Amino acid sequence: MTLSVKGLTVRYPGVTAVDDLSFDLPDGGSLAVVGESGSGKSTTAAALLGLHRGTRAQVTGTVELDGVDLTTLPDERLRAVRGRRIAMVFQDPLSALDPFFTVGDQIASVYRLHTRAARRASRQKAVEVLNRVGIPDAARRVRAHPHEFSGGMRQRALIAMALALEPSVLVADEPTSALDVTVQAQILTLLADLRAQSGMALLFVTHDLAVAAQIADDVLVMRHGRAVERGPVRRVLTAPAEPYTRELVDAVPRLHTPRAAPEPAAPRNAAVTVHGVSHHYRRGAHALKGISLEVREGETLGIVGESGSGKSTLARIMAGLLPPTHGRVAFDGGPRMRQMVFQDPASSFNPRRQIGASVAEPLLTARSGPAGDAVSDAVGDALERVGLGPEYTARYPHELSGGQRQRAAIARALIARPKLMICDEAVSALDVTTQAGILRLLTDVQRELGLAMVFVSHDLAVVRQVSDRVAVMKDGELVELADAETLFEAPQHPYTRLLLSTAPALDGDRPDSH
Amino acid sequence: MTRYLLRRIVETLAVLLLLSACVYAVFYVLPGDPARLICGKICLPDQLTAIHQKLGLDQPLWEQYLHFLQGLVAGRDYSSGPSVNHCPAPCLGYSFQTDQPVTGLLLDRLPVSLSLTLGAAVLWLVIGVGTGLVSGLRPGSLADRALTAVALAGTATPVFVLGLVLLLVFCVYLAWLPFPGYVPLTEDPVAWAQNLLLPWLTLALTTAVVYSRLTRTTLLEILAEDHIRTLRAYGVPERRIIGRHALRGTLTPIITLFGLHVGTVLGSTVLTESLFGLPGLGKLLIDAVNTIDVPVVVGATLLSGFAIVVGNTLADLLYHFADPRVHLT
């Protein structure tokens, strides 16, 4: 038994983040810890390495690594274990490396610290492990600084740092959540390969059940700091024993499940038409190259693409927030008839204003808009429509959960009675159960109001749930545009096929697998 | 790099040009006639006209300014009666009051101001960054709170109060130090430092707080960053995390502040100079303003402005070497 956790409890002042958690991770085993935000999964990962020492957190219980309790180990001895015996890879590869030092320096110095190897040998080791994790031209790239690496390469470099020390356990905390699907697929494959080669055990923390299904043998489902269910990943995800697990599994959007009850779309007028739009930022490469498409009334157009594909730029141009450098956008209606819902509901509201005031804003800026009671009535109606009671009018953004804030953001978009609503990664920051609710809400209001909707996301499965037609973007170009059914079941463009094949999916979800 | 430097030089020249034009304009608008001050109490209209003519004040403002620019670039001749004085480029003209070339006046004062500012800068950097690190490493501790209180008191104390107290304590009661005067470094380095110690302390203690606060905040921010967590997770000792990784990030914003600061302080230490009887640029400038000695004011302003721009450029260059992510464009 490599790692054995018993009764692990982590208390912050006023809140218990992890509550009496026990699990084992055998030699060479792999365990995925899944849960929604606030479930305590990342806190658990950090507690395994004793990273709460010196903070205000109180840790009780035991974390035994090969029979030695790490929670009671003196600082000096724990340091010798960290990295050497149990190493960690973090979520945000962009900030996990020191920007001032070269990648090679950072790997070599950690290696040297634990092995007392010579400088030269350490440097060679850095090149060797960078090679092993698939950094091209490692002998040269070892001298690069982190900002010269892409996100995926930085995550590889961090994995290389762990690999150099050949730890018996690797703890990976959401290591692919900040990466594009194609890059995520590469990192997952890399981790699986390394585990097979080196025999290290892997503890993989993720919010994404599909990723868990792909990487782990066992899964531990957490909620409110407690273990809900634990077992072989296949069994837990296909036949969950606990209602919460079932709820979680059901909420995951499926790539190959058609949109719930799609309405037969009668041919309608175009709400917005994009004519040969190109855009480039100052000094930058082209963000968009000659895009032409239209969104019809009462239709949802999904736009998918990886980071840097230009999908958000296109969304902002369609919303009239950004004038394109070339081409034009035809939209019949005033500026308030185009509304946008953004990714981060926390930062798209003024934290110092009540929700009601923010929601009313689109009405108040109108020259001949309603005033006084008419405004508060409209705010109440809009909030009610998105499933928030009138009592939310007087609340402040920080008093709302992420899902509630996104509902309020939708209310703010709806209040001006727009013809076009553009959602830019509107559910990407939300937990799956919350996400499912928002997706349902978006579908409902769109049906009721006959809106034209543009839904931008990196997540193919989510796009499938809401879209009538889907556009796939890559490097500023529109590579494929088709109705959802065709695009997901019979993709034409190789890039669309690549995206679909790399997107992690829950077991049995992919008809062409097995 | 060469392109960057060229661009910065052009920018510097533009700034200085604008600055000199502003100073000219301001003195034209302000009331008061330098000629009348020179002329004395009993002044005949003829005398006044003669002085006007001699100083060039009879010409329209733009012509005066053009002549000034010409002198700066190519040098110019001053004729007073039969004799002709050639003032070689860069010519900043002659003081209205003392008839001495402004360049000479500035060069006399510059070593004093440089000695005062650079010495004080070293002190405030050491004191400020030092206390900031102590505070930042133990936030909320007794040392942190005590240093915060002292630092606040330091900024809140006016220069002349702090300076007077230091003078009283060290020169009068303890008599450890001579009453300050200026001794050039080249003459006697020990006396130079001895005489400047109190002015340095005065200037440094009132300035260090900014550095202390900045260092504390930056250090705390960096210690909370992800890459520090990575180092901890890989068993890197705390001493090394702070000494090698956190410190480097902490010092980069200090460079920017320091570059701007040294240049700014160089021309604005008039209180300290007056208090300790140091003949520096600040005092020269204030005296010139009071006597409407436009050439001296313009000269001193340009020199101060030049110092600020140069300090800022040096800081940007240093930053480029300190932070690999920064590119000079």
C-alpha cells in the first residue's frame, strides 16, 4: 500500500473543507478524486503533501506514505519527501513556474536539491526528462523561460520536474482544466504512459467526470468535504449507487446525445449577417480571416474552437462591441437589441451595486426608456424569468452563487428585449449541475422569446446541448459550419474530427468506440 | 535595443523642448520685471531700457526663446557694448543677476546635489527594502507593526523638523559630528561623508517608507503566487524560496520606482539643502525663481527634467535585464 489516508480533516477558521476522509492508493494505482467546486478535492490534494503547514488551516488525521505518517513528520524530513517521494502537478501551468528562471534551471535545481547530483548532471537530467515528456528540441528549450512555452508545454515541463525525481506518487490537481481539448488529450496520454512505464501511483483531482473516466481505475466522489462514493470508475459512472453521483453523471453534457426536443426550424429571416469579416489586433496576427455567416431569428448558432481560434473576437464583433478591420456586420436593430452574457459572472457585475441596479442598466441608458416603477417592475419580471425571486433585486453580487450570478447576467441581457443574445463561454466557469440548469434556462428563454442566440464555447458537448447549427473555428478561420446533427455525427473537416475524437467523453457515449 | 535607445533619446529631447517652452511661457505670464530688480531702488527709465536691451528682454518672447534654442544647439554671442562674449554650445545663457554663465552655475551645484541625492538614495533603499522585507516575511508580527508605525511617523515628520532634531542631537548635545557644510569628495572623502551624513539621513528617513510599503506588499503578493507553492511542493527550503525566488520578483517594481525617484529628488531637495547649508541645485532654483532669473530657472529645470528622464530610461533598461518577460520596443 503506497498511500493510505485515514480520517483526514482540514478546517479553516469557520469552515470544514475536508471532513473525515479516508482512502487508499495502492502501488502503481490511479485514483480520480472528483467533485464540484467547494467539495474539498483540491484541499485534499494539497493536504497530502502537507502544504497547509504554516497557514491557518488545521489538519487532523493521518496521511501515510509507505507506512510513514506525513502529517506528523518534522518540516525538514517532510521537505525531503516532497517532490522525491510524492510530487504534485498543478492546475494553472501558466503561473506554476517561476517567470524569472529558465525551465531547465527550475527542473535541474529541484533535482539537484534532492539528489545532490552535480550541476552538469542535473542539467542533463533536465534535458532528458523534457525529452521524455515530449518537448521538441529539449536540448535548446531547456534554456527557455516559462513565458516562451505554451500552456501545454509548461504543463509538460512541470510533469518533467516531477518525473526527474521518480516519485512513487504523483498528485495532479486539475492538470488539464486550463488547457484546450487537443492539448488535454496529449497530457492525459502522457500521464498514462508515464504511469505505465514508471509504475508511479497517480492521484488525479478533477471536476470533469469524462476526464476521470479516461485517466483513472478508481474514482472517489466528494461533496461538501466528504466522500460520497468510491469504487472502480466504470461501475461508479455507469451504475452509481448514490443519488448525488447519479445527479452528477446525469448533468454531464453528452457529445452524441441530440439536443432535447429540437423544434423543426421553419425558415426565417436572418437576425444578423456577417459579411467577410476580418480582424487583426495591433501588432498581432490575424484574429479573424474572412468570416461570413448568418444567425437566423429563433435559432441558436454554436461557435466552437480552441483558445486563440478567434471565437470570442467574432462574438464581440457580432455584438457590435468591436468594429472589424474589414468586412461588415448587418444587424437590424439598435445597440441594445444585441446583448451579451460573459464567462465570468463574478467580474461582469459591479461588486458595489445591487443586482437590481445592474440588471436595470440597459433600460436606464435608453433615451426614451421607462422610468420609476416601470423599471423596477421590469427588473422583477426579468429576474423572475431567470428563476430568481424579486428578493434578489437588493442583493449584492458577492451574496450570490456563481449560477445565480449567471442567471442575473441573463436577466440583464433579456431586460432590453433583445433580438440577438450572445453568450461567450457563459457556462464554462460553472459546475456541471449548475451548468445544466443554465443551459436549460437559455434554451427556454430562447424558445419563448424567439431570440437569435450565439453560443460560444470551447466545450463541444455543451454546444451540442443548445445549438441548432454549429460553426467550428481554427486560427481565425471558419473550418466547418453545419447543423448540429450533421456536424457531430458526420463531421466533414479533419479538424472537427480531431476535436470530436479528443474531447473526453463518458463511457458508452461515443458510438464509434469499442 | 539600438532602436529602442534611439527612440528614447528622441523622446527625451521632445520632453526637454516642451519643458523649456513651458518655463518660458510661465515666466512671461507672471508679473514682475527682472530688469527692475537689477536696476535697484533709484532707477531711471533710460537705465531700465538699457538693461532690457542687454538682457534681450526688449525682444518678443518667441524671439527670446528661439535665441535660447540657438544657444543651446550652436552657441551664441552676447554683445555688451564693444566687447563680444562667445558662449559655446550648449549655452544656457547668463544669469540676469550675477552675469555668470548658467552652465557654470549648474556645474558648480551639480556635485553637491548628486552627493546628497545618491548618498541618500543608497540609504533609503537599504532602509526601505530592509524593513519592507522584515515586515513582509512576518506580516502582523510585532516587528511588522512597529516598523509600520515608525515608517508612518517618518513620512509624517516634515524634513525641517527631522533635520533640526538630528542636528540638535548629533551636533549639539552629543557633538559627534561637525555642523554640516559641503566638502567635495575629491578633497577629503571622510569629511565629505561626515558632513553629508545628517542630510542623507534626513532625506532617507522621509523617503524610505514608500520603499518599505512597496517591498512589503510585493513580497506578500509573490509569496502567495502559484510558483512559490510549486517550490514548496518540491521540498525547496524556505530560505532558498525567499532568497532566490521571492526576492527577485520583489525587487523588480522597486527598480522602476527608484529610477523615477532619484531623478525627481535630485532637483527638489531644497528644504534639506537650506537646512544644512548645502549649495545644491534646489537652492539655486528657488533663489532664481525669487529674482525672476529666467535663464537660471530654465537651466535648472532642464537639468532636473533631464535627470528624471534619464533615471526612468535606466530603470526601464534594468527592468529588461531583471525580468525576462519584458521586451524593449
